[in-house]
Amino acid sequence: MPGGAAWLGGATATVGAVLPAAASLWWQKAWAPLRRALLVPVRAVKAVHGGSLGDYALWFVTGPAVLGAGWGLTLR
């Protein structure tokens, strides 16, 4: 007979399979609040990113710098 950890792992795997399947069936309704919440930041990024090569280079350098600064401040 499987122990409690095996049952917990099985239940977690089942939920982990059913939730994305349900979300894919009803993605328009399920993701609408998330899309509304992300609309403002996405529009802000689109406003400052014109798609030129210089923009890509700027984001390629700035992104890791901001992430590194964040890690540096939190791990200090």
C-alpha cells in the first residue's frame, strides 16, 4: 500500500495536469483578468520599444543589469 507521500505526489501530479488542461479549454475566460492586469505594463514597454536594433541592444544590456542589481540588493 502506498504511503502518504505517494498519495500526495499523485494528487499534485493530477492537479498539475488538470489545471493547465482546463485553462486551455477556457483560456479566454480564465486569462481575461490577467490580460487586463498586464495591459498597462505591456503598453508601456511597447511605447518605449520601437523595434530597432538599438532598442534590442539596450534591453539586452539593461535587463541583466536590473536583474543583477536586484539580486545584489537582496543577497547583500
